[in-house]
Amino acid sequence: MAKAYLVGSGIAALAAAAFLIRDGGFDGTDIHLFEEQERIGGSLDAGGTPETGYSMRGGRMFEAEFRCTYDLLSAIPSLDDPSVSVTQEILAGHETFAWDDISRLVDGDGKIVDVTSMGFSERDRLDLMRCLATPEGRLDGKRITDCFTDHFFTTNFWYMWCTTFAFQPWHSAIEFRRYLKRFIHLFPEFATMSGIHRTRYNQYDSIVRPLRAWLAERGVTIHTGCRVRDLVFAPGPRTTVERILLFRDGHDDAIQVAPEDLVLVTNGAMTDASCLGSYTEAPDPRGARRSDAWLLWHRLSRGRDDFGDPDVFDKNIPESRWESFTVTAQGRAFLDAMEKFSGRETGRGGLMTFTASNWLLTIVVNRQPVYRDQPEGVSVWWGYGLFPDRPGNHTGKPMTECSGREILEEVLHHLRFDEDLTQRVLAGSTVIPCLMPYITSQFLVRRHGDRPRVVPRGSVNLAFIGQFAEVPDDVVFTVEYSVRTGWTAVAELLGLDRRPPEVYKGHHDPHVLKEALETMHRH
């Protein structure tokens, strides 16, 4: 029987392992995942304790057209109720507890902004339509700022768009255009975020843990603490991996790979070199070690033009860095205050962005509990700043130099809570900040060919998966993208008839376009 070797244990690799079993007929015992960290899940992580403080680097949102993800998770039982799939759990949660945001933006006076209007000028609308109509090839090497005037970046639309998807004005116009096309059907409900789906808990508890349990039951082996250093290719015109060079158990090792075996590589890592701070200390990037994920991609691509260019994505930290923070609180003081301020019960409010924040802070108070083991009386909420290098309005310091307490003080400054409530929230909270140097590296300005195809031309047994493999039309920085790369790799390498469903193209639907245009013209 053929064997499959997967580098990494993020959602792309976990999904690929599941597709190998489900569609490829692989025995789970013939599938091996090599993970450099001691914990699996890649960017879908969540850890900590109620005593020391919980921490998660981020939270991914879903929507109805995540076709690959929901297909995958439809066969994975929920940990809470094994008679229900993870897909059913997510969809049922959306039916009973959907977001209905009426406080999406908050201005410098602490007032909720009326976002009935997107705030467009006629020039903004024309530029938006022009960007949509421009062939992707003509946007090679262009930034979003190359396509719009300064006014566009002050509109309600931009504030909501960039903080929902984590776009910066200097990011790739190609990726921005793909997002416009991919999510244009969400325009009418963009302000309320009512079209967004969420998992019941954080994504590690709701997706990674049940998926790992399903794979473990079928004999899949995940080797943690194992670093893949390089691949050795067989001579000849076609790309055939014949050896995997790795470091595990304190020494170098090698695995012989047959031509019929598969090697799936997660190239690059958007949460690489992340570093945590504490309530009293800012994150210290000097203590963060880069993984071998980037180094492996650099080694593989050297001297080749079909494996992409990692330099495009990992050499510009100032343009790919931002910082998140997780707040663990005793009691409901903050939650009750937010319900009163936002007009929505805890978990229904969606994202809240402070438009006057120099850091462009966004917070979200999700349905409690956020962790499966979160005890009664403990609450968890999350936020992030898109411009962490700028001085805070209240602290006067860059977010990167702030402790967890100082970040919380900055948030409370924008909420304009009274002094008594502010002090109670500060006294009952623990804040864990997380600085991520590569978190939006997949959005950096690029050209055609900078990301390798999932299965490079002429490849016999190698595929690339994850955020830095190229999938035409779909959008990076989503779980859907990673799952699609895993499915594509399995289907193409094995020559399967069952392929991933097409990427949803709402921009081809006249009804979707009509509603989007009406939303753009609201005053």
C-alpha cells in the first residue's frame, strides 16, 4: 500500500489526511503527519487556563459557501454530541444564535456609527467597480492604494472590510479583488454580520480536536516535535520525492519515499514566530524562534521557478505584522457593560471597531463559553490591532511595547466607561497579548507564480498545501482555502474523479450584483 507523508499539522494537513481516507482509500496507519511543535492545529490554536489566562492567536469566521469545509466536517462527529456532525453543529448554532451587529463601528466620542451608508463617494463606487472588472493579471505587483483615492480608506465600508478580513491599504490588490468577488453576496448584511457563521467554541476545540479524534480512530500517526529539513528528489525531468530529511528524537533521520507514496508540504506559516506577552509584560520578539516551515520552502524553491518565491512573503514584517490579545475575566462586569452599550446580548454583537483608534482596535465578545473547559463565572473575549507600531491614543506607546493591562486600558479608553467600571474590569481581568510578525504575509503584494500550484506541473508525488499554495479564485486567510488545498492535492495526485466543488462565484449572479449595488448606493 502507498503511504502519505504530510509536513505540518494545520487544518490543511488534517483535512488532506481525512480526504486520503475518505476519497483515496488510504488506511489511516499509512498516513503520517510531521509537526515541529508539540501541539497540533497550526493557526487554529487555543490554550491557557482560567487561572493564568486563556490565549488564542485569532478566530476564523465561516459563511454558507464554505463548500469544502462543510463537506469535510459533515463526516466529523461533534465532541459534545457524536450523533451530530461538526457541520451540523455550526449551522444549527447559526440558526439559533446568529450575529446581529448594531454597533459595528464606534467613533472617537464613544458613539455608535450609523453604517446604513457605506460612506462612498461616486468616485469610490467607480473605483470599486473598476477594480472588480480589472483582469487579475493587470494587478500584478499592485497595492490596494494603487486602485483607490485616499477618501476610500476613510469610508464606513473600508473600516468594516479591513477589520473583518485584516486588510491593510498596502496589501495586494489581487487579494483584495478576489475577496470582493468571493464575498460580494455578503454586502447587504455586511454591517450586521448576520451572514457570518461561527463555531460553538474556539476553532481548536470545535474543529481541530474532533478532526484529530476522527483521524486517531483510523490509525493516523502525528509525529510532534519533528522537524522536516529538506526533500531529496529523484533525477529526471519529473518531480518525484525519493527521501524526506528530518530531525527527531535528538538526531537526523531520513525516510525513503516510493514514487507511489505522497508527500504533501505545508509551505510557510502565517503564525510563525508568534510571541506572547502577559498582563504586566509586552511580547518580546527576541524570544521567538522561526520554524522550519519557511526555511523548508526556501530550500525547495532554490533554483526552481515552479515552487514559488518565499522571499515575497517572509521578508517584509512591517507590512505583515499585527497583534491580538485575549482577555480572561472573573465575573460579568465587562460582558454586562457591553450588552448595555451594544444593545445586543453577549455573543450576538459581532465585531466592534474603534475608528479613531491609532491602532485601529477591534474587539469581539463571543458566545460564552469560548473554551470547552471554561468554568462558570469566567468570561473570555478577544481583540486585535491592525496598526500595532503606532502610538496608542491613551498609552502613547506602540501596541507592540504595551503590556496586557495597557492594551485593556486602551480599549476601555475608547469605550468611555466610567471610572468605577473601568477599575472593576481592570481588577478582574487577565490579558495575554500575542505579536504575530507574519500573520497577513499571504496578503503581501505579489505577482503570478509567487505561490506554487498545489500540484506543480510534472509532479509525480509532491503537492503544496495551506495558505501559500495557489488556488485560483479562492481567498487566503480562510479555513476554506486551506481545506481546498488539501482536497485538491489528494484528488490531483491520485487522479480521483471526486474533486473539490467549484469556488462560489456570486459575482456571476445578477440578483447578487443588484443587491450589492443597492447596498453601495445607500445614503
